[in-house]
Amino acid sequence: MLSSIQEGILRALSQAIRPIASIFLKSGLGYVQFEEVFKVAFISVAAEEFGVRDRETNTSRIAVMTGLTRKEVARLRKVDFSTGLDWFEADTVLGRLLKEWSNNKRYQKPDGSLIDISFNDGDLSFCSLVRRVGGDLPPGAVRAELKRIGAVVELAEGFLRLTKQESLPDNLDERLPSFLRNGLENIGATIAYNSNPQRSASPFFQRIIDSSHINHIHHERLEATVKEKIAEFGSRYSEGVISILESDQNKADKKDGETINAGIGVYFFKSTFS
């Protein structure tokens, strides 16, 4: 049975991860990739933070702590996110479908270019392709998702043409990975540190000023005012903070070994997920 605190954590997390789900779906990523990333994170934390005598936790203990099988723990401990992640793409219905359509010679003309395929006419139809790679998924739903991300266009008489070979929506902000690392990771690390009952030092500074009773009619004026105040804060204090962080006495020497990343973050938020 879950305690009231555990129930509260799960309820809060169900809201907290909604923006992440939104980012994933708008970026052409799905639950399969999300699940794999979360598994790797659980395994990494269990290995690094719960070892004995400065040694990493063994596979069996990680399996007990996380609820994953030992086989899965052993597989995912080998994952290196600094290398290519092509295996992620191939493990989704859209990834398998795009790979099959792009690489199978049955869908190629003699010159190597791809043929246009009918929606539901013959062995090379889109419906047949979906059945091979997607099981019982409705072909109409798969077609709609491919059109949403700009991977196919519908031609006359219902034929479909492949326009790109990856499930990547157009107009993605290239700064998004940096935003996630510098924003989500840092605030998450602060919350994890401050809530850790075993921490030996004082908590990090963490303050939030918000209200859940803002009249939506005035939100634009409110946002402009807050942005002005944040800009004033930034111009007044940012140079001083930077000079402290970058001072010679705080810079690590090569002989010091491991370095840390530290700083402050200031941002305005307006959530519509609650």
C-alpha cells in the first residue's frame, strides 16, 4: 500500500511530466523512447547513488530497487547517450514503417526512387505496409500521424508519397535540447537535493512566486510587467553573479579532478496543464 506522501508524489508527477509528454509528441518521439530513457535514468541513479563503499550497485540490487528484470538492467547499463541512438528510431511503429518503405526494394523504381503507393489496393498498399509493421493499428490513424509530421503527402486517387524518411516534425527548435539540460535538469537537481533527507549541507536556494487565480484576460499585461522586472533583476545582478562564478578562486585546476556546474536560473512560467 502506498503512503500518503507516495500518492502525493505520483499525483504531482502526473502533472509535472505533462510538459515533457507534450515536448516528446511535438518532437516526433513517443512513449517507447520515453520509457527507455526513464529506465536508463532509474538504473543510472540506482547504480551511482546507492552503492556500498563507493562502488556501483550491482545488477541484482538495481533490479530489486527499480522493479526491472536483471536482463533488462544488464542491457540498459550498456546504453551510452553520447553515441548514436538509431536503435530508438527503429523501435516505433512509425520508425519501422518509414524504414521499411524507404529501404525495401519492393517500394523502389528501377532508378532507386520510391514509388507512390495506394492506400488500400494490392500487396504494396499502405494498409498492407501498416499490417506488416504495426500489427492491429488502424491504417487511417497511422496515415494521419505521418501527414501531421510531414512524412507523407496524399496525392490524387488516394495515393501516398513518402516525403522524408524520419519521424521528425518540421520547424523544431534546435535549442530545445539545451533548454531541457539547462532548465529542466537543473531545477530537477535542485528539488532532488533539497528533498534528500540524507543531505549533509544546507538546502540550495529555491523560491517560487506564483498565483493560481490570475484572470486570463489580464495575463498579457501581467507577463509584460513580470518580464520587465526580471530584466531589471538580470541587469542588476547577473554581472556580479557571473564574476563570482568565473572568478579565479572558484575555477578548478586540472589537478583538482571532477568539476561541478553551478549557477542560478530565472524564468517566467504560465502553465495550462493543471
